[in-house]
Amino acid sequence: MAINVSWFPLIMEAMVEDFVAFLRLERGQSEKTQRTYAALLGKFVDWAKGRGIDEWETVTLDHLLGFLQYERQRPLANEPKESKRRLSSESLYLEIAALKSFYKFCESEDLLPRNVAEFLSLPRRWKRLPKCLNADEIQHLLAPELPETPKSLCDQAVLELAYASGLRLAELRNLRLEQLHLDAGFVAVIGKGDKERVVPVGKLARRAIDRYLEVGRPSLVTRRSPANVFLNLRGRAFAGVTLWLRIKGRAKRAGIERTVTPHMLRHSFATHLLENGADLRAVQEMLGHASIATTEIYTHVESSRLQGIHQRFHPRG
């Protein structure tokens, strides 16, 4: 009797699903990270199927290298046929990281006899300097809009808090009233991996939030409103894209020509702190980075500052 082998590819996909569940339940990774790793590993599974590879056990290091070579050379989707653009080194880095992480999981769980991704080397990541706003742009962006409305007060509080405390977009959206400790000068933030951190809030941001809570938010609240600090015009919690568009629109009205994103405010927060002498470890804690290596992308600021000090004060600077 013929053996139906159509279930073999499902084994590959099922192991990826197990790995994603591990990221969610054991590692506390965000949904975005889970989706990214699932998509990257799914690309390899599709590539493997096209070459008659039906089981993870039959995958070799040569297969992984062949896949990465294919990814490096293939034309990008949605690009004209004549385009010379290819996969960026940053995207390739993520694909290798996903494979290495998956195989490390399989090795620790005894799902595979060997870790064939062990000797894959991660390319050196080019650290793209984060875009941030200069002091004049910040002044224009944070200038209060008149007349005062619930919407303008909400926008003002969001922008002041984003710049004062470096919160991520999701952290701003999900911030709840019980996390505000404005009298003590801080907010308790639930960040990536459900990790809590305490972040200081400056007096101007506290003033903007107090004004919004006193005058703006009560006009937005309905019977179905959640306890989120920031509410849209329907009295609901913001969707990510809606809050992003609100910030973008405010920047445009403030006369800032380039596109402003919530992350630019976060980068501006970190950059301006370091420019004024803040300690890198303190900035790491406030940003909620698990590793100092993530925060070190901002060390160009510290290096520039120290170089300026050296040139100004050293006899041979």
C-alpha cells in the first residue's frame, strides 16, 4: 500500500508553531517578534519544499547556506524587473538570527539530533543612526495648539509624554490611569515582554497630562471607555496607526517638513539626554532596553560630545 507522505511538510510547519509558542509563553516576546520569526522561518520552509526537503532532520548546513544565497540574490517583491535592489544586510541578519534561534530551541528541546545552524555566522550589523528632531523642531512641535479642544489637549499630552519619557507607541497607547504617578513625578510603564519599568516625567509633561485629564479626557469618556489614559474621539483606546497619524498631522501643522514618527520622539529623548551628559546605563533603563548593546546605537552622541570637549579644552585639541 502506498504511504501518504503529504503530512511531512506539516511537521516542519508544526515545529515552527511550537517555536513561536515558546517565544510567546517562555520568552515573553511581543506579537510583532513572533510574527516576524514565523514569517522568516516560513520562507525557509517554502524554499525547502520547492527542493523536495520535507523534514527538518534532513536539512543540512549547505541547505541553509543555499537558502541564504538565494535570498541574497533574489529580486525584491514589488520592484520593477530591471531593479538592481536586493535584500538588505539588516534583513539577512534577521533571517540568520531566526534560523539560529529556531535551531537552538530545537536543540534544547531534543527535537533535532544536531544544530546545523550553529556555525552560521551573523553578518556585522550596520548601525543606522536613529533619526531625531533638533531643538527648534521640538519647540515647534510642542507649542500648544489653540483653541483648546479635547483632541488638542490629548495630542499635547501624548507628545509631551513621548518626548519627556521616551515611551514606545504601544506603551503610549496602552498606558492606563493607574500607571500614572504624576505627584511623584513618574509613570510605571509595561514594556516589551510585559516588563515593568519606572520612567521619570518632567514638569511640562506633567502639566500637559494634568490639563488633559482635567479638561480634555472627561469630554471623551463614554460608558464603554477603557481606563487607558489617551482616548480617541469615540472614547476608545487608540489603534496604533490612528495615534501615528495624529502625531504626523500635528507635526505638519507645526511646520515640520519631514515625516515625524513616534519613534523619532523616542530617539530624540535618548539623544538629547546623552548630549547633555546623561549616563548611558540610565538611558538604557529609561528606554527599557534589555541589553546595553541596543542602547549603544546612541553612543555616537556621547563620542561627538566627548570629542567636542577634547577639542575645546585640550592644549593640542
